[in-house]
Amino acid sequence: MKNAPSNSISNKMSKGRQRIPIDQRREKDEDCWNTFSKRRNGLYKKISDLSIDCGLDFIAMMFSPSGKLYSFTSPNMESIAMRLLNNQKLHNRDDNDLLMEASYRSTLDELTRQFIEVSNLLDQEEEREKRIDTMVKARQMLSIIDTPISDLSDDQVKILKDSLNKIQDCVKERINQLNST
């Protein structure tokens, strides 16, 4: 039996592009939102592909973790809603309707592809923004640490004090853990 690769999901330190395990609930809001976003985009793509390949009509509605409604319909919401309300198939479709539907499906496919692409870019930019914020905070802290206390501004002194208090709390917590074992 082969050993697991050294870069398996359990060993991976960064989020990056990776498979999301299905069997566990996400506790952090950020993790929950990222999972929802990735799975929503995958569902949209699969629904669009199935709709185009098989000529099926779809409606998919879901609520995000924050309660926002997301929907995806093919060919359009009105025709599907009428079918649901009347519980019957649409009849008497002529060639003009079929051409319009084909055009609509083509446009919908392109817009769906663009939406997924933009959504992925947005996710990447949000992750990039978080990394930049972390780096900026680290640089600010280094500049504060390297500056003599007498040269620090009031804001810098407050930041330094808050950081030292956090360190003190972490040290106390670790000492309590060591003492309880």
C-alpha cells in the first residue's frame, strides 16, 4: 500500500485551492462562507452543464450562511414558475420560441461562466487582502518594537500596550495549563 503524499490536505498549512471535506460542519464564519461560496459555484456550473447538455429546465435556490438568497434558473424563472404553479409542461412552442431559448441558453452559459470566474477572482482578492493586512500589522509591530519608547506616538504606545497585554494573557494561560497537568 502506498504512503500518503507529503503534501496531503492534513499537512497543508495554507488555504489555497484545496478540496473541502464534506463530513464536517464549519464552525468559523469565514470557513463556512468560503465553503458555501466554493460549493455554490460548483453547483451553478454543474446545473448549467446539465441544462445545456440535456436541454433540462432548472431552478435552484439556496440561502447563504448570512441569509442572502442565491438562485439559478434555466431557461428562465417565469417559465419554470408557471410550470410549477400549473403543474404542467409548456405546449405549442414554435421555431421562434426554440431559437430564442437556444440564444438565451447560450447567453446564460456565457454569463454563468463569467460569474464563476469573477466569483473566484473575488475570493482570491479577499484572501490576498487578508494576507496584506496581516503583513501590514506585522510591519507596524516591528517598527514599534524597534523604536525607542520615548519616540512612540500615543497610538503606537496603545498598540504596544495591547500587544504586551495579549502576550501576558497567553503566558498566564500557558502557565495555568502546565500547572494543571
